Amino acid sequence: MSQAFVKESEEQWLHDVAPTINALTIYLTRENNGIRVYEKDIYTDSSTGKTVYNMSNGLSYSLDKDSKWFIIN
């Protein structure tokens, strides 16, 4: 009798990604089914002083006060 082993996926959430642009790029590419996501533009938000990264997936990301990634609305 054979027994199948099911590996549970090791899900990672955006806020768990290391606070580097390289780690963000790798995470977003993995979440995009392997289709490369890259940085299109970087700017500093004048109202918050935070660095904002516009990515090729159409979303913008920044780091919060705890160095956790979040999506800019």
C-alpha cells in the first residue's frame, strides 16, 4: 500500500518579506506565477517622507515604521 505525503505550502505574506527591494522583487515574482516583477520607479512621498517603489505589477509599495512592506493605495 502506498502512502502519499502532502507538503503544505509555505505561504509567505507581504509583511513577512525582508525589508529590501531585492526580497520584495523575489516575493512579487513568485506571487506572479514566476513572471518577473521589476522596479519601474522610485520616489519619496512628500507628505510622509517614505520611499515608494512603483513595480511592474501595477502596484506601489513602501515600508512602514516597523520596516514591514505594505501596498500604497
